[in-house]
Amino acid sequence: MKIVAIKILREFWALHPNAEQHLKAWLDEVKKTTWTQPVDIKATYRSASILKNRRVVFNIKGNDYRLVVAVAYRFGAVYIKFIGTHAQYDAIDAETIELE
């Protein structure tokens, strides 16, 4: 999969260094895979939450952080929409959040 807006993840792990290796591992895994439907994601990431609007929520570092992406299955692209702490995630609408 092609990942769009990796810069957001780099900026996040600069502020939260304990998330860096977990996010890098996620990036490496996703770059090497192809998702054609939500069940493909769930096969690898059982704790991922599949939402409306092609959104998926991943638990990062044992659920300390939440990563929200939009998946364009036909184009093989993953768009980073949000990365934050669990508390920050609770304050957003994961189905509509957009990068600023």
C-alpha cells in the first residue's frame, strides 16, 4: 500500500518518542501489503476498528495511541487522517476527521 502523509507520523513520534518504533513497524508492514477490502486488514490487525467512510482505527503501542486512516482500496492507498493519544482520539469524530 502507498501511504500518504507520513510526515504527520514523523512529527508525532518526535513529540512522543515511545511511539516511534511502533509507528515505524506499522509503516513497514502496511507498505509491504495489499488491502482490497476491510477483511484483509482484520486478518492482520484483529484489534483494528473498521468504520464508515473507508476509515480504519489502529491501536498503536498497546492502545496508548490511536491512528485513523482512510483506505482507498482500488488505488492501494492509505491516507493518514489522525494520530493521537487515546484521550485526544476520544475528542474527535474518527469518521470525519481530516488533517489540518
